[in-house]
Amino acid sequence: TVIARRNCDYVVAALCHQVRGHKAVALAEHRRARAVSEAGGNGVIVAGENYGQGSSREHAALVPLYLGIRAVVAKSFARIHQANLINNGILPLTFQNEADYDRIAQGDTVESGSDTFVLHNDTKDEDYIVLMPLTARQQGCILYGGLLNYTRESAKAE
């Protein structure tokens, strides 16, 4: 389920009670994410350009993890924030066609195929091609649920 179509800073800040003016929106997104997570679902954030700019602190990626966010689909990512998402096992995907961003709404149900990089919008019955520009190491971090698990499994293999 698409939790938010914005920068997740609002959700993070609402948890830290640091947002003025946007607190009601952020708290609504937080409640939506918790409801999806408690119902056994996985949330997705759909974001614009340079997602995570100014959010390089690790907690900016920990809060979405806590809220059950499993992927962020964005037009582009801030480099450090993208690395922090990967280190926490959250899949960063980018739109091949940036105009697809405008076609996904908050509350839409989306899914991805296991062998393809097509994001399917169940609500609108549309497909969007997304890219996963990750190194083999980064893919391992995602597959094992984050950097700590990946490091532990890599040490066992040696």
C-alpha cells in the first residue's frame, strides 16, 4: 500500500515531535503506515526527486523500517540516504519514466513481480517499469534484510 507521496521527513519528524504546520499530515501518514504494518502488509513510499535530501542521519531510514516500509520508489535519491535505506534492508527503486510518479496515488495497492522490475498498481491496473541500480553487495544487503544480517551471513560463508 502506498503510504505517502512525499519526503518521509514528515513522518520521521512527527515521531520526534519536531514538525510545525505539517504535524497533522505527518501523524496521519504515521497512523496509515502503522495500520498497514499491523494488518500484515508492507508499505511503499512514492517519492519525487532527490528523496532523502537532508535526511542522511540513520534514523531517517530506521523509522520507515519500523513502520513496515519495504520499498521506496522515487524519481531520484540523495546518495547517503539511499545507502542508509539499503543498510536497513529497504529497497530503493527509481522510476524509468518519471511521469509515472504522477500516476500513483496515496492508498493505491502496488506489487512487484519476483523476476521483473515492474511495479503493478492493483488499484488502477497499470504497470510501471522501475530500476534497481544496486551493486551485488547492495543487493545482498537487501536480500538479507540489511547490512548487519548481510555481514553476519558473509562471515559464515568464509
